[in-house]
Amino acid sequence: MIDDIKKDAESRMKKSLESLHANFNKIRTGRAHSSILDSVTVDYYGSPVPINQVASINVEDARTLTVVPWEQNMVPKIEKAIISSDLGLNPASAGNVIRVPMPMLTEETRKGYIKQARSEAEHARVAVRNVRRDANGDIKALLKEKEITEDEQHQGEEAIQKLTDKYIAEIDKTLESKEHDLLQV
């Protein structure tokens, strides 16, 4: 039973880490990366659709993305969606190709992005700690039901704590890497 609780806790902690990676991909670093546009949705025949489902997104060079819609009539809609997103990007279309240049990051915007990254990392840490709390609560419930001994409870809680420490360290390492990317000029 403790193994089931541990497996469930690990899968939930892993999902928190994956969510952090997804959130970090939305934070610009000044370099072009196709995942920057993942959060942008475009109106496609009346329903909002992620931009990567109506166009191909490629990295042209270190500072430019190219977006090639699969349908010619989607060019203005995609441009409008990119402009209206909160990413601060200004696309330019040439025929059926939309070029999205990445503006240089100022010191002020870098600090803002670092603050945002730290906030996202803290949310991930809190999520991991909440998983630990839930798992420990489940273990205590097993002890209360007299399904496990106190020794098994302590071993289970130690295993959950080791998992928590592992994922918190992984979050810190990911944050450090993102900060390094943001500080590079």
C-alpha cells in the first residue's frame, strides 16, 4: 500500500515538474524558440485553436521565427493573434510567410522574466510539497486504520521526503538553468 502511495506521489511530482518546464518555455529568452508561440490561439472557423495546429512554426535563425499557415486566408488571423498575445512580438508577413523577429531583451525585461521564472518555480515547489502532505496524510490514515505499523509509517514518510527533496532539487536546477539563459546577452 505504501508503494502505491509512493508511486502516486512520484507521478504527481513529475507532473508538477513537467508543468514548470511548460511554463518556462513560455518565458522568452531573446532567442527564437518555437514553443514561445504555444500559448497563442487563433480563430479557426469560429473556434480557438493553438497556432501550431494551423501552421508550421520554424526557427529561421537565432532571433527569427517563421510561421507558414497551411491555408492562405489564415495569414491575417495568425498575425492578429500573435500581436494580441501578451508576448510583445511584432510579426511581419511576406506573402504566405509570417516572420516573427525576437526583440532584444533590455535589462529591465530580463529582471522581470527572472522574477516570473522564480515565481513559477515557487509554485512548482508548493505543488510538490502539497503532494508530500497528501501522501503523508494517506500513510497516517493507513496507520490509523491499523493496516501498517509505526515503523512502516516512518519508512514511508522518509521515502516520500526523499522524493520531495529530489524533485525540489530538480526544480532548483531547472530555475538556475532558465536564469542563466535569461542573463545571457
